[in-house]
Amino acid sequence: MATSKSSTTSAKKTHASGIPTPADVQDAFIKPLKGMAERLQNLPLAGAAGAIVESGRKDLQALMQANEKSYQGLQAVVQRQTEMLKTSIHEWQGTVKGMSSGADPREGLAKLDAMGKAAFKQALDDIRELSEMAAKSQADAFTVVRNRIRDNVDEVSKLLQTTRK
């Protein structure tokens, strides 16, 4: 029997070569799990479940708000594009009417050339304006999501601090 006892004792220690025994490895894995299990048992489930549900509701609300901001931004961009297109059409119509009134063809071509250059510059300005509008809209939507993520981190931190006490 004495031999059996000494072999059991040596199983809990490391081998002579310094390699941990299976019992040591098992203890290394089980100890942290036991501590986590104890913390989970002490977690007030009703409060945690309510906090999780509330957090999910806030997540959905933030997502809806971000989508609304994106949609409103898209509507504003489309409305502005429509206004720009109408303005361009009216300007071109005015130029074409001015050219067909029997004026000197060279004058008409010069006006058309000037208007083409102005239209190109205006198109670049319009593209810049529309891209700025779209970027602002997306930045606003992202701010809503970023704030919600920050709130989520704070809520989880508070929940974990409550369980540690």
C-alpha cells in the first residue's frame, strides 16, 4: 500500500523532468473556471436579464436613429441634385434661345464656350457640395452608432463591477 500512496502523491507533483502532470494541467484549467462559476452564481440574473433586454432595445433604437439620419441625408442629396439639374437645364435653355435669335454665330459659339466652361466649374462645385453633404450624413449616423457602442461598453463595465462586489 505504501507504494500506491507514494505514486499518488507523485502524480500531483511535476515529473522529475519538470513537465507538469495531468493533474496539474487539470487544476490549471479548473481553478479559473471555478472562480468564474462562482461569479456567475452571484450574478443577479433578474437584473442582468433586464439590463441585457434594455441594452438590446437601446441598440435597436440607435440603429433606427442611424438609419434615419442616413436616409434623411440621402433625401437631401437627391433633392439638391434635382435642384442642380433643373438650374442647369434652365441655363442651357436660355443659352440656346439666345443663340437662335439671329445673332452672330461667332458670338453664339463664344457664349456657348463660356457657358461650357462655367458649367464644368459648376459641376465640380456641385460634386464637392454633394459629397460633403453625403459625408456629413454618414458621419452623423456613425456618431450615433459610436455613442451607442461607448454606452454598451459602459453598461457592461458597470454590470461586471456590480457582480464583483
